[in-house]
Amino acid sequence: MRLRMRIRIPIALYTVILFIFLPVVSALGCNHQAEPAPTTVPPSPPSMAPSPEIPANYTTYTDDTNFFSISYPSDWEPALSLIADIEKEVKEVINDIKSGLPLEKVTVIFLAGQPMAGGIYNPNVNIAVEPILEGVSTLDQMVEAEIRGAKTIIQDYREYSRVKTTINGREATILDYEGTLPGIAKRRMLQMMTLVGETIWVVSCSSTYEDFATWEKDFHTIVRSLQISN
């Protein structure tokens, strides 16, 4: 398989990305269904929320193959240097998805946010594409696997909500949770997951715990703005 992660990520930015990813690789050995933790919120009934109206002060990114797009505040900046590094991988991933070929690993296909000192983007959004785990056939099962993986590294995982909905005509789940990684201040995240072929697409918006309320409405607009060609 030709996918390779060749991104040279600054340590400061990598720590943010590390938190943004729910590390599904940590759940590969967890074939059993873990008992829900007390802080886990049962999913709400599915909702058929319409696609959000994109605010006038937003911009929309569309990949070179016109396969997907996402919108975000216009004062956020794409991580252009990182996107340039993974441009070839992004095209290969999209081509594989269109062709129905399996992926081997997690691949970041988009990064953006408000740049800060030290190469950190806060708040930020990324899109990751991951292969569906062997033996997993539903979105609910994949979400549970992702959460089990997250709990292996997030010290104080606390889930506020888990909403089942439809985005871009596909079943999706939106998670709202917080947690702390060793050596990193507590962060809060809104994360959308949806299945596309044999992959799961994960759109993650993250900010410091203190700033989440400021960005919560934007985060909901961003994760619901994802468009993927059929």
C-alpha cells in the first residue's frame, strides 16, 4: 500500500493534533464491548437537522479533486505548509476511497485554525480519514471503538453529549467531550464522525477548555458543513 505519513509536524502543533485524534489504533486490541463509563452520555435519537447556513464571514475549502469541502471562519488559516506536505497523500486517499480500495492507517487530509505562537492553532479543525476496524459494520460500533481508544490516553474523559444525526445525506454522530493529556492543558472538543465506504471520516474542532463557549456555535457549523461527493 502506498500511503505514507510524511508530515513534519512541530512538537507544539503535534500535541494539539494528538488530542484532536481519537487514537483508534489504541483500540485495535479491544474487540469486546466495554461497559459505558459513568461520564458517557447515551446517544440521543437520530435527528434530521438541515445543513447549516454558512455564515457570510466563513470561507470554504475544497480539495483539488473536488471530492470534499468544509467551511470555517475566514480569519482562520489553513495549515498550508502541512497541507502541502500531505497533498499527494490526500489525492491518493481520495482516489482509493472512490475506487473502494482499503486504507491502512489514519491520514490527516485537512488542518486549519487561528495561528498562535509556537505553531499552535487554537481554536482549530482537522479532518482525518481512518480505515474501519475489522469486524466493525456500523457507525455506532466504530464510535464506541474510537471512544475506547481515546480513554486510553485521556486522563479525565468526560462526555457531554452524543448526538446521532444526518449530515450531507449520511448517518453521523457528533460528540462533545473534554479531557486532559499528560502535560497539556484541558481541552474541549466537538467531533463529528461519518462512514464513507470502508472509511470513517472524523471532523474535529478543538479549543482550550476556557474558550469553548466562545466557539461552540462555530464548531457546530463547521462539523455540519462537511460535504462529500457521492
